[in-house]
Amino acid sequence: MTAETSTGKGVGASVRRKEDRRHLRGRGQFVSDIRMPGMLDVAFVRASVAHGIVRDIVVPDEYRGQVYTARDFPDLKPIVAVPKIDGFKYSEHPALATDRVRFAGEPVAMAVGATRAIAEDIADAVYADIEELPAVVDTVAATLPGAPLIRDEWGDNLYVERRAEFGDLDAARRAAAVTVTREYRMNRQSAVPLEGRAILAVWDERLEELCVYTGSQSPHQTRVGMAHVLGIDERKLRLITPDMGGGFGAKRVLYPEELMVAALALKLKRPVRWLDDKREHLLSAIHCREHCHKVTAYADARGRILGLDVQVYVDGGAYSHWPNSPFMETGMAVKNIPGPYLIGAYRCHSYTVATNKSPIGAYRGVARPAACFTIERTIDEVAHAVGREPYQVRMENMVPESAMPHRSITGLVFDCGNYAESVRRAAELVGFDEVRRRQRRAEPDGRLIGVGFGAFTEQTAHGCGEWVSRGTPVIPGYESATARMLADGSLILMVGIVSHGQGLETTLSQIAHQELGIDPARVAVRHGDTQVSPFGMGTFASRSMVMSGGAVARACRGLRDKMRLIAAHAMRADPASLEFRDGRVHGPSGSMGFDEIGRIAHLRQEALPPGVEPLLDFTTTYEPAVDTGVFTYATHAAVVAVDPDTGKVDVLDYACVEDCGTMINPMIVDGQVIGGIAQGIGTALYEEIPFDENGQPLATTLADYLLPGAPEIPAIKLGHMHTPTPHTEYGMKGMGEGGAIPPPAAIANAVRDALLKLGAELNETPMTPRRVRAAVAAAQQR
Ligand code: MCN
Ligand code: SMO
């Protein structure tokens, strides 16, 4: 029995975000806001070349004692992230370079000073003598014979190479009426959270504990990795993530810089801090995307896809990052390329490639933006090949509602929903027919108009079996929560996830309200502190609402059962007759406040029912029963104007129709979708870190790395569908990454639609003016 929500603050209510009170007043507390007496700031000396042998690190005499190299930390272990995947090669990543550097920007030494400015001056005076080696830069070229090697002992540049085959591809090829072959590229990017990486490590002599304030999506997991590398007991390491200005996947990594700050604080027993600036961030935080997919699609005369033959290249960069490794990206791509479609046969040959570039890691969507780009562009090209409208061909290939639940060709279980309906409604929102009419009229300024779609499923809140199949060294199949009611009836929820923009302080309080009828204002959510919450996996993979929300619901129910016994005893009522509402327990003859129950549980042991222990404290874990998770889906539609002379693409109109089952807070869901779309538009049109032939990154400032601003993001039209899943509490699904997945696909299809008459198409992101003009010029030469 669920408590009533007469006050409209529970599941499904668009209550305002609790956390915004402090943020809007500038009273949030981020790592860089924390000051400690005697604090030292760190600046790193970084490799200036992409690949080389470290001959010497020369420190001027005047700075001796203020510069540290790997030799000062002989006991520090290297970072090793080898997933349990057959054939994945072993490698070590020393937090400070020892004999070799493998990407430009890799830390080779650290300088400390009373301020960052002083530390930077010292770092500038250090000379790293590195003998440059040929760099491995291009992803595909790295796999060819004769390419220079980034690790001689490997014999090639492949972390791992894998083949997968589902269904009978040869039969599909024989039956095909059309064959479409394309190469798609999604270039290298970086997540750019407002707050970069930030860490402050403080030795506490009294507790014998290193307290590390750090922006982390997963403090419990990071503690496991950090304690191992440092070689200390986990009980001596406390990670606290205070407010955090975004993570987007980039803050769930055991970073060398962070390890070194912790190691130095242990060594000096003084507070040590490092805050990365945007240049260091773009240079050395994990990068993301960088896929190349070579695709051949076999289809019948109506455009139904019979088979897909795909080669996936993922550029993993120089090191395998802990805990995910670059295979996370490859595995996701392989499983998701077939998209929300009925594909008869699928063969995939994947290469996870090592290059002399910053390690690749997760970024909102993880591989699915590239997978979606590939399948959605392919659907459109198949449609053109058979002379049909892409909208129709998309509809006909889609998994129908009647097939739900549906096991995809790669074994993903699509739990429920009406995918085609989301396409239909997205088309309606952008006025598809009107756009077609407008195209026929032609624009007065010579620009070309196009409309395109991107449909996808978003695997969320996946469980143990899925992570085992990916071979990750940590298996985040579950989440945990403690619900603790205090003596005055107020409530603390202690959770292992970390809300860093997702509004979870609000939505978890809504769940407590739903279960207990407690005013959300009387609920505190404590997250991001390893010494406070039970072990939890953290916030990523669009899992927190389902996983942590599920754990909180269960913990609150555990609490409710005990409160019911205490109240029934005090009121001499039948426990089953009691109702929880408005912060009170109501019985047939009168009611009792949560404060009275809290007092009995903590301070008036004599009033407890016989056999009931003191305290109101309930800890539990939660995991949905479906291994491959619950699948949110959506269709995005974009209308663009392309100027064929300048190559400029403007997004004129943009719509998304999504279904994440039951929404806990629809206002927050809308905000998540819009934020994700803004990032997806960045991937589609602006953001890129190119490298020159020596492996030097060419965009390490925000003047070169173009982020979309408000003028580039149109007013986004949102539509929702509501298909509660049977597999989770309340029927909710995750959705935090979805917004970022299909914008590149939808916009590329719209650009193709605009350029159709010219015969030009774009199969690479970002679709910059230079690339658009090149595509138009290439078409004109044919
Ligand atoms: N929500 C809801 N009802 C649902 C589902 C979600 O009300 N049925 C709300 C919840 O408040 C939830 C949020 O929407 O916290 C996102 O939901 P969920 O899908 O559970 O995702 P997570 O909370 O696990 O957040 C992680 C996800 C990921 S993986 C990335 S990357 C990303 C994203 O969230 N990074 C973000 N959104 C971000 N938003 C901000 N502001 N900052 C980031 O770093
Ligand atoms: S990229 Mo999100 O942290 O899974």
C-alpha cells in the first residue's frame, strides 16, 4: 500500500528542485570553494609530444623539493584496466610517466606551490627531455600493417579485436534487392562540464584518514581504485563529492592527476589541491566518441533491411581507463547499431584501437550517438536506393508495438512501448507535411530546407548480467540506500549515487513522500560521501532514478513497516488499519505525528512494542529483474536550412517525443532532454578535437573547441508518451542520456534531405561549413 499524495509532491509531480535554492543564490559548495590552512596547489608538467621516450626530467636547483616525479613514489601501483574480455591486452598506465609518454599532455611531473600561479611557474621551469617517436594518430591507419606501434610488446595497436554474427548474413545478401555501402565517422570530442576536474586531499591525523574532496560520479568505486593504487586500506580513504558542476561521463575515471594529488597529500601530510583549467581539461581529461563505422546494408525492394555487415573502429587512445576501458564504447556500439529495428541478420567486426591520443571514455550516450548515426543514416540511404520516403521506410523497419517485449538481434530486451508512434508524433510536431510543401516553394535566400529523423532506444538501469557480458572489472548491477528517520521525525536518505545536475535530491525526496507521506522539506538526501552512505555504484548509464529511486522506495517501505508497528502499539490499533499521510500516521481513532514515533524509537524504549528494537534505520539494495535493463525510446526530428555556398547549417526546428515510462518529476525530465539535445547539437555541428600528423591536438581552448551557445539551440518541442515498464518501481525508466543520442543522426538526415537534389550527403560529424562545402563540391564533380 502506497501513501496518498494528496499534496501533489510525490511521484509524477513537477515540484521545483530543492537544490536550486542554493545554486541560484551562488551558495553551492564546489571543490574549488573549499579552503584549508596550509593548502598547496599543484600544476603538472606535461608531455609536449604525443609519443616518446623519457630521457630525463631536469629540475632547476632553486626548485628542488617542489617538483615530484614517478621516482618519488616508488610504491605507487600503475593503473590497470583490463576488462574480462577474451583477447583484451594487458597494459599499465603509470600516474606519472616513467620511461615512455603516449599522448601529448600526459603528466610527467608535478610542481607544488602556495598558489596555482607559483606552481605553474615552477612547472614551466622544469625541462622534460623526451626523445620523440613516430605517433599513431589515425584510427583506421593504426590497424594497418607497418603502422608504428604504441606498445612494442603488443605486436599491433589493438586493445582487442572481436567478431560477432547474428542470423544468416549470406542469405540476406543473396535475397537483397538493393545494397547500400557507407562509411560513417563521429570525430573526437570532449565532455565540457562547467566545472572541470577538481580535487583537494587532506590528511586527518585524528581519524588517520585521507579525506579527498573530488568531483566524482562514483566516489565509492573510485575509492576502491584509488586505495588500490595508493596501497592503503579503504577505511583510511574518505571520498566526498560536494556540489559538482556536471560530469557527463568524464568524472567516473581514476585520473592520474587525482591519484598524484592524493599520493602527495599522504606523503606531505598537508592539504594538496588541483583544479584543472579548460586547456588541461581538453588536453588530458578522457576524450569521447571517435568512431568509424563501415557499413553494408542489404534490403528488399521496399527498403526492409535484411542484413547489416559492419566494421566498427573505436579510437581508444593511449591508455585503458579505469574502470570502463575503451571496450565499453565498442561493446555498446556493436550491440546498438541495429537500433529499434527488426534486422534479419547482423555481422560485426570490431576493432578497439590504441593511438597516441588521450584515453577515450564515456560521454552522455556512450557509443549510441555513433550507433544511432550509423543506422539512421543507413535507413535513409536505403530509402533513397529504393526510391521511397525515409519516413515510411523507417516506420516499416521498426519493431512494432505488437512484438513487445522484443529481444533484439543482439539480445537486448526491449520491454515495452510504441516506437512507431513516437516517429509519427515527432513528424507532427515539426509539421512534416508543411516542411515538404515549403521545400517545393524554395527559399528566397537560396538556402535549402531539409527534415530528418533520429529514432533510438536508450538502454537504462541495466543489471548485473549486462555488465558481466561487458567484462567490466566493477559490476554496478545494483544500487543501495539507507533511510534513517531521526527522533523528531525528519528523514535522511543516504545514497551511493551522486546528483550532479540531475535533480536527484528532489526526485528521491519525492519518492520518500510517495512512500511515507512525509513533507519533502523534512527530507535530506546525503550523497557523494563514502563514509556516510552504504556502498553504491554512482551516477551514470541513466541508472540513478530507477536504481537509487528503487532502493529508496524499498528502504522507506522498510521504515514504514516498523513505524506502523510502533504507532499501532501506541494507539492500540490494528497495524493494517493505519494510513501514512501529511507527516502523521492516521488510525481509526486519532493520529500520531512522525515526531512522536521518532521519539519512541530513539528515546523512549519502554514504549516500543515487545520484540521491536530501537532506531528507525533501514538499509537495502535494489536491482530491476531484467539484465539488459529497461529501454526508454524516442524519436527526434530536425528541420534545417543549409546554405550550399557557405556550408552553414542552421537548425530551424527541433522536436523530441520520448517515453521513459512513469516520470517522477516531468519538469526535470524535460530539462534533462533539452540539455542532452543541446549537447547532441554540439556533436552534430560544432565540437571536435582534431589532431595533426604528429599527434598534436588542435583544439585545446574554447576558442578552437566550439561549444554551442543559446543562439545555436532552437526552442525545442517536447512530447511524451507514457508506457510504464513492469520491471521497476512505479514503472519508471531512465532517460538521462537520451537527449544526446540522436541529434547528430536527425540533423545529418535533415542535411541530406536538404542536399538531396544536389546529390550531396554528410556522413561525418561535426558537419562544419568546411565539410558541408566539400560534400557539395564533391557532388558537383560527379
Ligand atoms: N527522472 C525522473 N523520472 C524518470 C527518469 C528520470 O524524474 N522516469 C529524473 C531524475 O531526477 C533523474 C534524472 O531525471 O536523476 C535523470 O535520470 P536518469 O536517467 O536516472 O539518469 P541519472 O540520474 O543516472 O543521471 C546520469 C545521466 C548520465 S549517464 C549523464 S552522462 C548525464 C545526465 O544524466 N550527465 C549529466 N544528465 C546530466 N545532467 C546534468 N545536469 N549534469 C550531468 O553531468
Ligand atoms: S556517459 Mo553517463 O555518465 O553514463
